[in-house]
Amino acid sequence: MSEEIVQSFKKMFEEKIDINVKNKWFSSKYLKIDCCPEVIFNISIQRITDYIFNVKVTKFFTKPATALIELTINSQIRRQYITNWTDDVIFENFSLSFDNDVRPQKEGFLNNYRYQSRIRTYRVTISGDITCDVKIRVKNNEEFPAHKVFLASSSSVFKKMLTTDMKESRDKCINLPELDSDTVNELLHFLYYGKLDKASDNGAILFELVKAADMYLISDLKRVCDVLLSRLLTSENVISLLEISGTYKLPIVRQQSLIFIANHVDVLFEEEI
């Protein structure tokens, strides 16, 4: 991965927050990101138990936004990709560490003890990125904000577009006119999360994703679509899926299609008649 892309992705904020009471939200000061100074937001921490806490990210402008929110806390990395960010975003169940622990001390005689209250100082270091540095333009000129580092790390085709002196790198825009918005929504969800969102049982979108994965060399996406399409075989689509499996090299779809045809020869023959 290009070091330039990595560094541009790591234009992050850092803040430390002391939290000492359970179930109460503790806020940091308002923060501005150097590379996106118009974005003002707040980070809050809520301690759930002695070792578990939640983090809340609040933005202070009403217009819906598309963003990647990435938090790194005590070496734990969490991220959420949000296409319509309006409400608070909450990250749950981070493990907590603390700077010191003054445990109860016993004083007095025999069974008479006076305990010193337990005092713990928690310090949480947060780093993150909520900025998009490239956009994807699809059918009807609809645009989707995205991040170069995710696109480049997932596809060698995207990487070449974004790390060499190509039009896409100069314009900070990748044109995919052959794809519609539903397909690109699923594509981005897969690149950010490693799984599909709503297309698992939608054959039409899965087929479009197969074509995109084949064109832009996104092998992981292609393998997932191969598995999912093989589960959607019917007597109405088995022949077309068998043809698709040959065109786009989908071994699981091909194998399951041949098995399906062998097991349903009579039905398929009657339908042809």
C-alpha cells in the first residue's frame, strides 16, 4: 500500500479523557480536524463496568453526512462506515485500562476496619478519522464519498488509479458508470466491513457485484458472490447461472448448477416443452 495513502488516511485527532464514575458520559473538548476544519464534533466516554466502556461520537451540524469513523483505543480498533449520519454514533464494549489503582487499606484493631475508598484514574487515548478523500461517481452521476486507503487496499485496479498519475488520482474521483447506486452501496459496505449488507439473497445485485469484482479484481467479493449465488438456484435461473459461472469463473455456481440440473432433469425438460 502506498505510504502516501496511508499518511493521508492518518490525519487523525487525539484526545485524552478522564472517566471515574460508572454509567455517566464524560465528554472531551470540541475537536476540529486539520484536514476538515468545518467538521466539529464531540467524543464522550461512558464507563459500564470497571473494565468495559462505550464511546459516543456526536457531530454538530444538522446536514446528513457520509463518513468513516474509526476509533483506536488501547490498541483496539473499531470503525463504522455511515452513509446517512444524523444521530449519535455509539461504539460499545471497549476494554478499559487505568493508570493507577489504590486498593482498600485496613486500619484499626481486631475486627474494626476503616476502608479507604478505591480510587482509579482512567485515561483513554482516542484516535480516529471521519474524512473522505475520494468519491465514486455511478449511473445518473450519483456520487458516493469513500476513502482511498480502503479502495486501494482492496483492488489492484483502484490502487493503480489512485496512486499513479491517472485522471482518477488527479480528480479524486472514480467513475463507474456501469454500476447503479444499490450495487455501489453493497460494494462499499463489503470493502469496509468484509461482508454484504442487504444483497445476500438478491440475485440481480449479486450478479452486478460479480461483474464489478471481476472487472476491478476484488477477489474476496467474487468468492462471496460465488457462494451466495449458488444458494439461489431455481429451475428458472439455473441455465443462465451456469452460463454466468463460465464467463466469470465461478466454480461453486458451476458445480451446484450441474448438480441441480442432474437432479431436476424431468422438471427442466417439461418446462422447455
